[in-house]
Amino acid sequence: MKSRWLSTVPLFLLLALAVYFAFGLTQDPRTIHSVLIDKPLPAFDLPVFGQDGARITNEDLKGHVSLLNVLASWCVSCRAEHPLFVRLNDEKKVAIYGLAWKDKPDDLKQWLEELGNPYTRIADDASGRTAIDLGVTGAPETFVVDKRGRIRFKQVGVIDDFVWTQTLAPLVAKLEAEK
Amino acid sequence: MPPHPSRLRRVAFSPAGRRASALWWVAALLFSVASAYAVEPDEMLKDPVLEARARAVTRELRCVVCQNQSVDDSDAPLARDIRVLVRERIQMGDSDAAARDFIVARYGAYVLLRPPLQGDTLVLWFGPGLFLVGGLVLAWFYVARLNRAGAAPAALSASEEDAVRRRIDEQAGT
């Protein structure tokens, strides 16, 4: 009967809303999805931290798969993920570049002396402009950069063992296989 | 009985009356306070026209740290950086739209406090209207059915009419 069919419409609307909210409300609203995925790294030309006169540009991240980690000595969570970077570097898993975001050189120097320096090189973004070009919303954030210098993934927040083994390690392996 | 006019005048100067007028003053002061913004004097452009444009642009940008504040309102260091950046762009001759797009190119349409009309915001823009129209359609069907049921009760069948007539005759007979 027609009216019986009609009376089930609100039920289906409710179910549709429930599914919509089930997906919508379980996402972390603090994670802003990067618009730079699959796009080339924004151009930068920054001093290399701790090497007087040396520069590092986005071109230097081409030719190999790498992580670009936004760090700062004032960032507490960066301290949490640092030991993993030290281990990854010791085991030569992947090249890790740092982007020191609005950090004081003395603070960063002391931080690296205390915790170790797993970074291939650290770009010193004292003004924070490169961080804005990268769409950085906070530290730590880590970009996975492919051999052609394109951003393929952005991790917002700490990289722990779980994130590394479940997400980043497989991705790095896949990107290594690309030409 | 209404109070005598002389008594009315006394009420205005009574403690209760003074309290009421004091309340009015407090309310007036509260609403006269201009909203406090996070913009520091050293960020401001000297040209008041450019500064006003920069303010208008940054008021429409979401602070990506605090997320429910505008860049203009937020004390976050990153919001300050973006305020300064927008002012630089405007000083360099960017239009308001170009300065805004410069930030959107880096952070996505999410930074716009007014969501633009695009594929992933269709539900946001038209969802409420669809629900309203859907609700009205359902209500219309429902009311139409009620009216049909109420206005035209089904006619009695022949056997029912017989039953009624018999009953009436029985009653009349007693």
C-alpha cells in the first residue's frame, strides 16, 4: 500500500543520517587534510641548520624517497617521536630531513645534543614562511616526499611505531619501487 | 487601584529605581565595548585603507590552530604569521581575493570561514533545504490523507444500512 511505503521514508532518512554522522563524527576534526598531496614540494631556499653559509632547497629532496619532518625544540610532541627517527636513521630506513619551525638556534642545538641528530640536514625556517607554504598547522607534522620531489602523504602529529609500521613503512617501500 | 502620581515620582528615586538605572548603565557599557582583536599594533599597516582590507580578509580566514576563531581574532603565533603575510600580500598589490587565495592554496578551502560552494560542501549548502522540502512534502501527504479520511467517510454498505434500519425500528417498537 502506498501510504505504508510513505511512512517508512522518515526511517530511511534517519538511517541515512546515522550513516553520515557515523563517518563524519568519528573523523578527527583537528586533522586538516593537506591540499598539497601529489603536488611538488613548494619551492624553498633556506639555510642549513648548524652549517654556516650552506643552503638547502626543495631540489635537494629530489632523487630519493624522504621524510620532511617539521620540528621545533619548543614542541613537546616532537620529543616523543624523536627516538624513532634516531632508530630509523641508524637502520638506514629512509632519509629524514628536518624543517626547524621558528626555533632559536641555541635551543635547537641543545635539543639535538641531548636527543641525537637523526636528520640528513635541517632547513632553518626561522620566519615560518616555508611552514606556511607547506600548509603546516602545528608541530610535529611529517611529509613523505617521493623521488620526483612530490608530497605523497602528510602525517599530522606524532609518528610512533604503529604509524611507522602500518602506514609509513609500506608507503616508503612503495615509493622506493617507483621510478 | 493605580498608584497616585506623586507616589510614581517617588518610585523613580527610590533605591529600587536607582538599582534599575544602574543596571541600564552597566548594560549600556557592556554593549558599547568594542570586540577585542588579537591584532598587535606592530602588525598594522600604516595605510588605513590597506589595513581595513587586511582586517576584512583575515576576519574571513580560519585560524588553523584554534579552528573556531578567525585569524584576526586568534592569539596563536601561526595566526599572527598569517596576518602579517596577508598584509604583505596586500601591500604588494594583491587584491583581497588574491590574498585570500594565496592562503587557500596552502591550507585548502577549509580555512575559509564561509564554506565555498563546491563538490564536498553540497550537502552542507543544500542539505537543510532538502530536509525542509522533504519534511513539507511528507507533512502535505499526511495532512491530505487526514483530510480525505475526515471529509468523506465511507458510505455504509447495503447490509450495514439494513442493520441500522432494523435497530431504529426495534427502538421505535419499544
